Amino acid sequence: MTLVVEAVRGDITRQQVDAIVNAANSSLLGGGGVDGAIHRAAGPTLLEECRRLRETSLVEGLPTGQSIATGAGALPARWVIHTVGPRRWEHADGGAALLGSCHRTCLDAAIGVGARTVAVPAISCGAFGFEPAEAAPIAVAAVRDWASHQGGIDLVRFVLFDDDALDAFMRTINVP
């Protein structure tokens, strides 16, 4: 099956997909924005699982550009894939390479748990300094590049919170 890449405006916590991506901070213990919304909607079991990761395999936290899957608690998805996006101002290249890595490692983690459909927010947009028009080409190119070398994911749905982000991702997806 060919990978479908789409963009919708909506609430990522309500997506009927196998896995949703959490634009997390390195602590994995919740925060603001998408991270906080996912933790609130998932309930306490997500936080408990993240705490266990921090006590065992991720004592120093999840590195920027990397991803890890957990259960999804009370969410309609089966898994949450946590990734730490770059803060644009902290990187000489603006963080573009790390932002691409977030998307590729999310798909690797999805394959690792058997997910075939994935919902992804606008990672690193907003408080982390990327404008949607800047992040969308990086994100979409990373997803398409990953799919050209690997298979197993049927759908990547970018779930955007506002019209500006939706427009940026739609324009990028529709470029041949």
C-alpha cells in the first residue's frame, strides 16, 4: 500500500489512529501545549509509564530528535510516540536536521510497536520557535523520504491546531 500523507485541523487527542505523536519535552513528564493536552487526555497511566522510562532507560531524558513509544492510557490510539523537537534558536542550522529526525524516528518507533496509522502535530512550532510554513516542508520531506526507504506505515496525518498551520501543511503536501 502507498503511504497517504494528509493534513487536518483538529484535536490530536481524539484521532482514531494506531499512534499519536507527542511533541514532548525531554523529561517526558508532561508540559504545555500538545504535550500537556496528551497527558491530560491519556490519564495517569501515561505519566506512570513515562516515569518508569525516566527511572530506567532514559535517566537523562529523551534526546532532541529521538522518539520512544509508550501505551496511550485513555486515548483512542493504542500508543503515544514521544519525540523532542528542537528549539530553533539553540541550533546553528535552526534545528532543521533535528526536526527531520523527529519525524523519521517517530515512524521507526511506530513500526516498532506495529502501528500503521500515525497522527503527528506540528512539532517544534509555537514555543519552540518554528513557523508552520518553515516546519511543514521539513516534516513532509522527512516523512516522504522515510517512506521511500521503508514500508509499513499506511497513513501519516498531520493534525494541526489552527488555520495557518493547516494551510502551510496542506500547501506542502500538495506540492508534487
